[in-house]
Amino acid sequence: WTHWDKCVGEPAGYLEPAREQAKTVQGCSCRETWKFKPKDIGHQVVYGGCTDVDTPGTAWCAVDGHKCGTKSDDPDAGTGHGKYGWTKWDVCEKEEQPTELQEDLEKGMLPYPVPFVRTESGCSCMLPWKISTAETGNKLETQYSCQRYDANYAWCPVSEKHCGHDSLMYSKA
């Protein structure tokens, strides 16, 4: 691989677009796409359906309309220049929660079909991927998700040749 990028979300990178309009515990409908600025990124990212970004283990979404959901206290929630375009959010239904995905990743299993794994620059992670570093005992190991090797943030090699960052610190694996 030639490029890498920082992963977004928890488990890192798994912000798969919803297959159909997701529902919430209050019976709201999640917005199909919506913007949010995660604490660890510092700029707005577009999401689809539910995500557990900034709330690991509990997926949520921006909801349609103004009558359903909980009013956000985020200063960027609202309409107008630089705002998200939504004001209310809610916790997603049990079926949308990342519990099973997290358990499978911990066992080294990828879901089928492999989801689009989003990065900070909007690239797609190349899954699975291989790396050899001091942290792997200099052995080539297969990875099934974003990792934190040699960094204090989760990252992955990306499929696109000119997306993310050059892989100068890692040899092609």
C-alpha cells in the first residue's frame, strides 16, 4: 500500500452508511446523511445513519424533523453558515448498535460484506491489510481493522492511491 489515513469512529473507522433509514429508541428516523464535528478531529465529517463517534459503544444519529429526539447542546447544531443543519439527535435502536461488530473484530473476523470503513479524509480502508513493525515482533501480520501502530490514533492503509497521507514510514506490505 502507498497511502494511509486516520480512522474515524469507534470501533475506529466503522461508520458504514445505513442500508435503510435507521430508527431510534424514541421512534425517530435518522437523517440519511448529516454532519458532525468529532472531538478528536476538529472539523465536520458527513455521516450516514448511526455512528458511535464520541460515544463508544452507543450509536446515535441526527434525526429528521423538530418534534422527535433530544435537542443538541453542541454549539454547531442548528442551521446557517458553519452549522450542522440539524438540531436534534437520538440513540439508535438495538439493531444499529456496534456490539456484535466489536466482538467480531476482537476475534479477528471481518463482517460480510466488508463495510466501507471511513477515514478522516473520506478514504476507504484497505481490508484486510498486512504490516510488520516492532509492535508485531517484526513479523508480517494480517490486520482486520484500523490499528494504532506507531501512533496515538487509529489508522489504516487506504485503497485510493492519492487519498490520505504518503506511506513513507512503512514499506509496502
